[in-house]
Amino acid sequence: MLTHVNPSSGVPLYLQIESQFKYAIASGGLKLGDALPSVRKLAAELRINPNTVARAYQDLEREGIIRTVPGGGTYVADSTPGLLKSEKLRRLRPSTLQLAVEGIQLRLEPEEIITLLKEELSKLVGE
Amino acid sequence: MSDLAIATRQLTKTYSRTEVVNNIDLRVEKGSVYGLVGRNGAGKTTLLKMLLGLVRPTAGSLNVLGMDYLHERLAILRRTAYVSESKALFDTMTGEDLVRFNRSYFSTWSDDAVRKYVKSLQVPMNRVFRNMSSGDKTKLCAVLALAQGADLIILDEPFQGLDPAARDELHRILIEDYIGGNCTILTSSHQLNELEQIADWIGIIDAGHLLLEGRLDDIKGNFRRIVASGTDLSHFRNQEVVGATPFEGLWQFVVRKDADEVAQQLRSNGAVVLEILSMSLQEIFLACIRKEELCTSPSAGETPASVSSRS
């Protein structure tokens, strides 16, 4: 679950929250149908502005990762149906590009970058 | 009428020919938390006092909660709570006395809020104000301001003198009961890491000028530190560069936006771009006040406020 954000990081807090939820879902810490804490509860827990949490939830909902039932809370949604494979790949392209750029800047070989990515994948989803 | 809790236009205060507040256009959205940041003597307290009618502007106009301060000052004060920088109240009154005294002025006063916050912040209400520690004075000022039920809360260094547990508790109270609703909070603070937790908007003020105003997320999303090497870059110019410093054979450029484009331009000048780093509010603040002449120079009708996308 979400336990920590770093307000002094250069990364905006709403992005930190979004990526932590994505990580929790990808690694199985949060499963389909699991309830998320309310905006105000999570804000109080993390000691951050509720508007910031609300913005993160809105983004995640727009991406289909969570869904909000009016008056009934927020849940982890099944984000895969309806999305074409090409759309999924399109979404992933920017972060892949960033990985590639940083790898090249560090003078790593393509194989080394791919090995690294495979290691992280197997940590998340297992072999 | 507007979605702004506070709007000033060219607000100016001059003391014996020194412009303490200089042509400030401050815009605070309703329901937001606005953090005002600046060095000692930058003009923060004078600006806040003008909003409350405690200091008379030399020039400019200001509108608070949709009201004009000249004609509707009492109506503004009834709906505005204030914790002053000096944290001064009547010295010979106890906390209980001060609650009774303040309660009578506000129809929106909440005794429940007093009870709740006195307990969670552990304020010694039977002690006379003069004999309280500076932290307890700050706590009591905060309790009295919060219990008022105001639409606008103006806080001048609200965490001054508070121990870490009390700071955390005051944060929790603000988040659970005040932020994210209809209440607007304008606060000055030197605790930038704490402002980063609760502020939606940031204004950086220096020598009476508002150097930068924007949504914190946008500011953090746009400001970058670019580290480059490989060639002499002392003549490199770009309108988004806020500061350039040579550093052990490397060059560091702080840009207020468009970091990727600036990096590309550096490369075409023969430089190797080593890193593009995001920045904390503290780093952004220091970069702005050290290079205010660059940060304020408007280019093609753009001001530093254009880092924000006001909707």
C-alpha cells in the first residue's frame, strides 16, 4: 500500500502517488476490485493537500486504472479490456524512450539495458 | 462573482521612499492553499497586512473575498482569520479568557473546534498568555484563528516555534478540516518542505517583487537543472534560463521551462548534456532569488507567471 511520498523531491506529489499505485497494482500489492482509501483519508495519512490526491485519482481514473462508484468509494479497475494492443504500446513508448536515452547517455550496451528491464519485469510478475 | 479569494492589482507600499511591496498582482484562487515564500524583509508580512487592512497601500487596488477593502473592511475581517507574525495577544489574559473575548466577534465561531484543537495540540488554556512558551503562543493563535469559521485564513509563519509533533498535528488539522473545501488559506513560511506538502500555489517574493507565481505542480514539472560539459558555455543565452553557473569544469543551467529544447540548443552549441534534473522548491527558490533580474525579465509579453496554466 501507499506508505510514503517525498514532498521535497522534484517530482510533483500527484505523479508520485500515481506511480506508487501503478507499482502496487503491477506487483500484485493491490488487486482487481480492491478498495482505495478515500481522498481525504489518504491526504491526512500522507499529510498532503487533498486536492493533490484528488488529482492523482482523476488521472488514474482517466487511464482506466481505478474506477469511482458515485457515493461508494474507489476501486482498482480492470484496465485492460477495450484497449487495443497498439494503444497499450503507444502509452508505454514515452517511458521506454526515456529508458533508452538514459541508458545510451550512461554508455550502456543495448543488451545490458534489456537485461536490466527483464530483471525488473521478473521481480514484478515472476518468471 | 469571481473564483478568486484575493486579487490585487499593482499593489504597492512605500515607506520613506523604499518600495517594500512593489506593483504586486497577487491572485489567490478560492479553496486553494497559497504559499508565500521569500527572504526576511522581502515584503511578505507587509503584503499580508495590506490584505487585512492593517497597512494602507500607497498605490494599487485589492479585492478580498469579492469585497473592496476600503468600503467593506469590517465584512472582510468578519470572514477572515489571521495569525500574525508576532503572535501577540493580550498578555494578561488566559487562553480561556481569549476564547471568550474572540468568540463574541464571530457568528461563525465554533467552541467544538476550540475543544478539539486545544486537546490535540495540548494548549495550556489556564495559563496567562505572557507566561506561555513561544510554541504554545503559536498554537493558541492557530486555535483562535481556526475556530473562527472563516472563509479565508491568513497565516504568517504559522509553524514558528512549534515542536515537530505540534507541526505534524497542525498539518493534520489543516488537511482534515480546512484544506480541499471552501476555505482558502494564504500562508507565508520559511519551511519550504512543509509548504511542499500542503500548497497548491506558490508565490516567490523578493525585494517587494513577485518573482514567480504558479501552481506548485506546474513549477516543479517545468523547472529543471541541466548539467552540461564539453565546451565554454559562458555566452550561451536562452530566455528560459534563470541561472547559469560554472561548476568544476561543468556548467549548470536552471531553466524555468522547455528543458528539452534548451538541452537540444546546448548540444547544437557543442556541449554534452549530462543530466536534466528535477528540482525541489528550495532549489527553485534559491535559483529565482539569486537571478531575479533574469527571472523577472518579461519576454514577448510573458512573465514568470506563465509557468502556470491558469484555468
